[in-house]
Amino acid sequence: MTHASRRSNRHIRSAGLAVILAASLALAKWLPFASVRAQAADPCATTAASLKHVGPHPPGRVTARPGWKTETGEHDDRARHLDSIWAHRAALAHRRVLASGTSARNEDVGNVAVLHDAGDLVIAPNPFDLAGAALTFTPVPGGGYAAAPRPQAFRAAAGETLALGDDDAVEVRLPFAYTFYGQRYSSAFVSSDGNITFGEPDGVTGSRTVSRLLAGPPRIAVFLADLDPTAGGRIVAGGDASAFTVTWCGVNGFDSEDKATVQATLRADGGIDMQFGAPTALRDAVVGVSPGHTADFAPLDLTSTGSGSAAQGIGERFAAEEELDILAVARRFLSTHPDAFNSLVVFTDVPLLNRGFAIEYPVANAIQGLNTQVFDASREHGSAPGRLQSIEVMDFLGKWPDDPQRRFRGENSTLSILGQEVGHRWLAFLNFRDHLGQRSDALLGRDRAHWSFFFDSDGSVVEGNDIEDLGNGLFRTVGAVERYSLLDQYAMGLVQASDVPPFFYVETPTNVSPARERDSAPRRFVTFRGTRRDVTVDDVIAELGPRTPSAAESPRVWHQAFLYVVTGGRELDPAQADKVDRIRVEWEQFFSRATDSRMQSVTALQ
């Protein structure tokens, strides 16, 4: 299957699905469900090929295109700070401490802050330990849930087989009115990614994280992970007046031969039962429940009794690899340095980033007009309200070239990737009002947090391209990842709206050579045809409102600290501190050039 056809399968089918079903399957919009019954540990024995398939995509093996979901970095989620807070809180309960004699100490090597881990800066793996187990979530006064283990009791996977694609969701009618966090629902959305949502679907690509559990729609996450039923397995839904059950039967992980069998049952009394099949090699997942659109949560150990409260998500995050404790790093650094920094740039001596090549964690935002939420988690990170605003995790220093300017990842260099991660403090989330007067995200590409490949971003480090209009509907990319455009600088508070000239994107691109899509990483010398659509910053303001505070009120100095974390009781290699310092020095120069000298990065520690 082509990349384009895989992307076409990602549309959420709700009302549109009804038309397809009526025409091709002679079924009503709402699915009928057979009775369910308790049974032994194999819930999928009855899912024969003769079961009806609801939806346009029959199950079957599809060769996945490895790794196409991730490129330079990851910024799929504007609530990512919830991931780091959840991980930190969960880690505190069972913090791994190194042997006695290892000190938790900081030292400055010039303008590089070196933090020596003593078991407090790295989160140990949390292996998935629910294989063969069962849980029940019981409503409690106030609208929340209590979670507890229960005897294993799979129900037969009876009902309809849902023909879901990768990163897909379909709406189904429930056989009874179901109350979830105090709200009643007559239907639910079953996702291919091991979860059920209410009120709205969630089948988009992106990381399956705690922030997605909390900030997305109301959700029951029995195994929130990147599952791909087009590569193997099936998803079966059925119910009666007492219970509604969804079973993910041997569903493959994306680009993986490993499978997961899990089941969620919604009981008419408001409770939820979860069952987990045989051990799976898929080790990264989130299990829990959430009222949606919240930042309130309680991390639990689901093998013991836990509880929740009204408007609070509860659950557990499982991870196969160790990772950096972002909050602990920020707090440790600020315990010995002035609280005077807007962002922290963190390198490590071993790989600790398990998704993406580099990543930005938002900490606080008070800016309006950028299509981003207003929040402040700076106090959680050990900083005064609103002061620390982002953390850029660059991960293992050894994967970065000795020359920070050398291209090594497509069009990117170390400096341009750092420019992208720093840029995510403000960019790129802008919608606009299009020529039809409708809200549009056509400027956006990967994760809807980078510029689209077909947007003339003036070669922004936050992707898109510098696109030359050759006339007669022909275009060519001529530059990439070089600067912050004037539109970028408007979002950064460096120029007024009146300083931003009109810009354009190419609608319905065809004859793209070499092949690229909206979500693709920047690349020079790609030609394509399409319709030019001109946009102005006023179109952005018409949809999102003006940037507040304005450029006249926004800072021109961005205070950053460069950190190097030494793990496992090792001693500092001075050459590595020198390498971080070279990146730091050249970054100050790059940032000044990229902003047309309108903003300065100051990286002195004192």
C-alpha cells in the first residue's frame, strides 16, 4: 500500500461511515450486538472469518512502511508537560538509587552545567506487568473511579468485527445509556489504538502518551499504544443490555510482528472491566481512564488498589526503556543556579529519549493568539511562575556531529534541529480563515505542529520549505531549515502583524518529484504542480485573534542554560563538556542570524 493510501485510511468515519455501510453492507448506521458471556483466557477463539466486517477496509496483512510516522523530532502534543509530570510523580514512589558513595552533585564547566545522576535523574523502566491479569474500575462518589485487580474473566469476543485502519476510529451505538465521569453517552468511538473515547473520535497519528489520555476526549484506555489492525489481528465489538465489550484480538503493533490481546467491558452499572491476554512484547502503553480535557491525574500501580476522584484521570504508564526525569533535572539544576532561565537545553551521556530524535517539553505559556493552551507548570519544575517556559531534550550527545553546522539528517544540522525544538515554544500551530471563510490548518504538516511541506515557510527551521513559484502552476523548493520566517517572528513576538508580508501554500499538489506529502520533512529541489493559495497574517488573526502580548511588549532576549547529564555513576569526560560548549556558542550565533538579529539567546550560567 502506498504512503498516500495509508494516509487516506486515517480519516475518522462517523457520519461518512453511515453512507458507506448503507451502500455496501446494507446495515444501519448503528451496529447490532450479540450477547456476551464470560469465558477462559482465549477471548478470540470465536472470531472466525465468517463474522461480518463493519467498515470499508477488510482485515488483512499490509506491509507497513517502517518509521514513516517519525522524522526529525516529535511535537505531536501541546500538553506534553503532563507526560513529564506524571512520569516524575510515578517514579518518586520507587526511585532507583545508585550504590552508596555516588553523589547527587552539580558542577559548572565554563557555561555548561554538568549534573551527575545519583539515581534521581533517570526513571527506571516500568515493564508491562498486567499480562494475564484483570482490572475493574468502579465509580466512586464525585464522579471518579477506583481501580482494583479482579479475577480473570474474559468475555467471548462476540459481535461485529470492526474493519479499522491504522490510527483509525469508528463510532458505534451502545446497547444502553452509559455514564462515564458523570456524563451519559449513547455511543462511543472505538479506536484501533486500544482505547474507547466518548463525544469525539481520536484516531490521529501521534504519540500514545499520558498527555493524550488526559488532554484528549473522555477515554477508557485498556492498552493505549500504536496498534495497527491492518497488519494483523482484528477488533470485535458486541453487547447486550448488561454490558458492551470491545476486544482487540491479536492486533499487531505498528511496524511490528508483536501482538496484543486485550478487552474492555463497559457495564450497565457504570463500571469498567479490563482483561489482558498472554504476555506481549509490546511494552510501551498507557492503561487507565480519564474524563478528558484535564490536567488532573493520579498515577497508580494497577497491580494494587488505587482510587480516583471527580474530574481526575487515573492509570499507569508502562515503558520498556529508562528515560530522563525532566522535572528532576530542572529542579536539580535550579537548586544550584539562579532561577533566571526561559529554557533549558539538555544533552545526556547515554540515549534516554525513546520517541523522536529530539523533543521540546512545554513548561508554561501565557501567550494568546497562537492556537496554544494557556497553562503554567513552572512551579512543578522548581521555577517561579511563568519564568521557565520550555525544556529542549537533545538526548545522547554522541548522536550529534562534532561540527554543529554539518548536515546529517536530511536538510538538518544540529543547529537547525535545536532551532526547531526551541521554536516549538511558539510554533507551529497557526490556523487561518481561508478563501471560503472557513477555519483551515492547511499551513500545518507533521503532527499539526510543524509547517506543511507545501507551505512557503521561507525555509523555516520549523519545516515547510522556501518555495519558488515558477508560474503556470509549477513550483520548486529551493531552501529549507535556514531561519525563522517573518510569520514565525510574529508568533515569537518579534515583529508586528503589519511587518509580515503575504505568504502562500500550494493546494492539491500533484506530480510531486521526488514523492513527498504534507507531513514530509523539508527537502530542496522538489518540483510539483498545484493551486497557489495566498494567505495574510490578517487571515490568521481573523481565526485566532491577535498575538497577546504584542511585539512591543515581548522580550528580545531568551535566556537559556545548556545542561549535560552524566548517568550511572560515571565521571565526566571533559571532551564531552567541550562539545556541548561548541554547540552552545554556535547556537547563540545561529539564533541571532535566524531571527534577523531581532532576538538574542544568552546562555551564560551566571
